[in-house]
Amino acid sequence: MATYAVVRTGGKQYRVQQGDLIRVESLANDEGDLVELADVLMVSDDGNVSLGTPTVAGARVDAEVVTQGKDKKVTVFKYKPKTRYRKKTGHRQRYTDLRITGISSE
């Protein structure tokens, strides 16, 4: 079994292994920067599972910022019948692609 971890970032949880590429909510880092994800909820190291309450003490996941970008546009259309109310807006969510470089559970 391989080593994997469950991390929380941007209000979401991700199951990651070394070498994985994940897309998370936008982080304030440049491309090529190294990021440490310290909010580790669980670590499994060859079957030895460590659960956190709520996080695992001393565990961290290291990642590298691959790209920053914007997702596809989502159209938001508000409409109320019989009142001539129509409002059309759009939204493009920003994201950061991370490549996991290491998992440590000390």
C-alpha cells in the first residue's frame, strides 16, 4: 500500500498521494512556489492509519504550484415573472493546480 493523506484546503477535502496533481481554490502563490499544507486530517503509511482530532499533529503535505488560472464561465440568470425583472451575470472561479511532492507524518 502506498502512503496517502487527506488534507483540507479552501473548505474542501482531498485525498492525495505523492505525485498527484490536484486543483484547489485559488492560493496567493506564484507558479513554481512550494506550498506546505498543514491541515492534514488523516495519514495512511503502509496500512498504519493516523486520524486527527481534528488534525494530525506534526503531519504535513508539501506541494508545488504548477499553474494559476480561471475556470469556465458560469452564467447566473435571475428572473421574476410578470415584473419585467431579468438580470444576467457571470462568474469565473479562480483555481490553483498543485503537484504533491511529499507527505510526512512525524
